[in-house]
Amino acid sequence: MTNDKPRKKCLIAPSPKQLWRVGDFNLRDFGARADGKTNNAAAIQKALDVCHKAGGGTVYIPPGDYLVGTIDLRANVTLYLEAGATLWGSKNRRDYRRPFLIYAEDAPNISIRGRGTIDGNGTSFFLRLGEKQKAKDWRPSRMLRFERCENLLLEDITLRNSPAWTVHPVDCERVTIRGISILNGIYEEDGPNTDGINPDGCSRVRISDCYIQTGDDSICLKISDGHGGKKVCRDITVTNCVLLSMENALKIGTQTCGEFRNITFSNCAIRDAGCGVALRMYDGGLVDGLVVNNISMTLPHDGVPIFLWSWRRHEDTPWGTVKNVMISNITATADACIFISGVREKPIEAVTLDNIRIFMRGGDREKHHADPPYPYPVGGHRRAPYDIFCRYVNDLKLRNIKVTWKKPEKAEWGSVIRCQGVKDLEISGFEGRQSLGSDAPAVWLKDVKGAFIHKCRVPQHTGTFLKLDEGTEAVTLMHNDFRQAEKIAQVEPSVNPDALFETENRPPERKKS
């Protein structure tokens, strides 16, 4: 007699080893020893080569400590590091066939994935000098280097203790870096030049959900000279990352030998960086279409929230072009100014700062009439007595910016906004004042051609709201609330009195005796 009831199927999940052995390649089958002493580069290379010749697949690294020298990835191959697996970069220079730990060239469809770790043994390549470390005469120049690779994926892995730049894709297309952690010393004394991710002449790049701490730039887009690439860096998005950096958290440049187009940085938390968002145009290139949105940053002493600067590396280098930059929804605690500067010969064009909230500590600043050095501001801009300094910019919009001074305030901290050599300026929805005790204006315009200032509100203890300095013309004040200001505007004798037009503003209230 048969039982007509359907039988229940019993499914037994395969073990990780069984799962990865189906159609793929386990490193242990190639003679690798997980003792942390034996150089396993040859075993891993053999596994990668066999996998590649079989048409592609996965090379599985089980838990354990594997010492390695240079490894070359192959097309259509995934290197999968299981949780508990660590590849240790050799301390011996002779184990490096190239100046990289992991390398790929003209290899499409490659991946490094898993919950394992790659450790570059970076401290072995540094010399400690007093409180700082200096690189030895030789060190691997990159921990991971990829050249002309299409459809590259890095996912979930931890990269730590890099001897130099950690991830350097060059002339690559369709790059996805998702959920990885980079753990290098955050201060220069822990390891110099240990950048995190540096896409170089790459396009269609997605970097997301990463934790990155570095002794140099966290994420830096660049186009280097001399590698013969397409000279284009475009369609790139960085989002949902936590960044700790000795230098710049999110950066373009200084190598700018080409075109940067359609770049977005969004939804990132930044801490302890020398600069939150930086663009440094040095090499006559083009930046067209940079969007920065939803960034929160807490910066150390002299930390700069935003730094946009166009200059040239050599006298015979053409001026670069920077235009169409939108920065919005930023919260920053800092004590150095936002700095935006082009040059007389080539101003930066079409910049918008919108919904910016700054908690300004002030720091050590120079007296209020000092300007950051021109043309080379590095160093000087950090102690400029302004919260926002803009020079040689055409079509500048400063919208919904609120600045709050941290206590105790110092008189030398000076103005909030200082614009010089700007054409077509709009200041809308601004709320802020000069530091207590300062005789500087809240907003200081010099050589500004055309400004529309509207919907602004001054807080309590505001002195003079606006100063028009030499060369300034065609300024309109409209629909502003100046009730708590002592004075609306100061017009210097060198400025035509007709340069300022006021209408429909609420005037300062008379102080009660």
C-alpha cells in the first residue's frame, strides 16, 4: 500500500568549502600553506592562471595567514577571501616582481571579494624619525593597481596597513568598489602617502558604503600625465562612505591632465580631515559638472571644509577650466575658511553653495584686513579672517548659508563672507555676523561687478552688515531683515555712491536708551 502524501524534501546547506569547490578553485589544492611564513605567491598565481585558462571562475582563499609577493590577477577571475583569511604583503623586496602587491593589466571582469583581509605590511617600509615616519628607499608604490581593466569589482574586503596608495585603478571602465574597509594610519606620522582610492583616468565608477581611514587623501580622482590613457575621468559617483583623512577626504587633483565630467560626492560623513572637499586644478584640464550633496564633517585644527582652487603647475601650462559646481546640504564644524579661488586670467565659473551650516571655531587668525596670498594660497588660506573667501569667480551663488561662532569668540576672526574679483554674485537667505568685537563687516565685497543680496537675516550683535570696497559696482539689497544690525552698509570713498541700490529692506532698530 502506497502513501499518497507528498514527501518533504530535506535540504542540507553545503559548507563554505563545499560551496566554493563546486566549479571553482581552492587555494589549498595548489599547495598553499597558511602559516604566515611561507611565500604563497606562486601557489596563488598558479590557481589564478588555471582558473583563467578554464574560462574563468573563483579562486577561493580559506581562513588562514598567507604571506605573498606580487600577484597578477587574470581576466574573468574572482579572488574570494573568506572571513579569517589574510594575505600578508612580504617584507622582502625580492618577493615583488612589480612595485605592487596585486596587479592586473588589460583584464576584464575581475573581482576581489569576501570578508577577508589584505595587509600590505606597510610599517615594514617606513623609517621612524622622531615623531614621524619616512618611507625607506624602496617600498611598493601601490598595494592594488589595475590598468585598463573593464568591469572591475572590489567588494566587502578589508585593506589595511598599505605601504603607499591603497587602490589605484588607471584607465579603467565600469569600476565598482562597494562595502570595503581601508585601515591605514590616519596621521602622516603613522605612514606617509597612504591614499585610499585614487581612480586615475577612469570612467563609470561607483564607490559606495566604504569605511576609509588614511594618512593622505581618502578618495582622490585624478588624470595623471604620462600613462597614455584616454585623459577622461567621467560618470563617477561616491556615496554613503565614512572618511577619516590626514589630508583631503574627497578630492579632485592635483593631477588634472584631462577632462573631469559628471562627478558626484554624496551622503558621506567626514572626520579629522585636513580638508573635507577639495578641487585642485593644476595641469590645464577641465572640471565640468561636480555635484557635492549631503555631507557632514567635523574637522580638526586648521581643517578646511571646502577648497576649490584653479592654478597652473608650470608657467607654460595652459589655464584650466572649472565650471558648473554645485555644493549643497553641508554641515561642518571647522576653524578655517571655505576657500574658492580662480585666477584673473581664468576665473572659476558657475558655482553654487546652497544650504550650508557652519559651526565656526575660529582658531588662530590674522587681522581682519589680511587676504589669503595670491596666487598661491596654501598655508595662508587656513588662517584667513573670513569664513567664506571667494576670489575670481564668475556666476557665484551663496544661498541659505548660516554661520554660528563657537564661544568664546575673538575679534580677529572677522567677517563671514569676503568676495574679491567676483562677477554676478547672488547672496540669498544668508544668516550670520562678524565675530564679537570685530569692526569688520559681515559681508565684504571688493572689486565685485554685479551683486544681488536678498532674503538675508542678521542675528543679534551684528555690526555693519555690508562693506563695498574699491572696484565694486551694481549691488542691490532687497527684502533683507536688518533689524538687529547696527548699520546696513559702509561704502568706501573710492566706490561710486550709486553702486548700492536698496529697496524693501527692514532697517536697523533704534537702540533703547
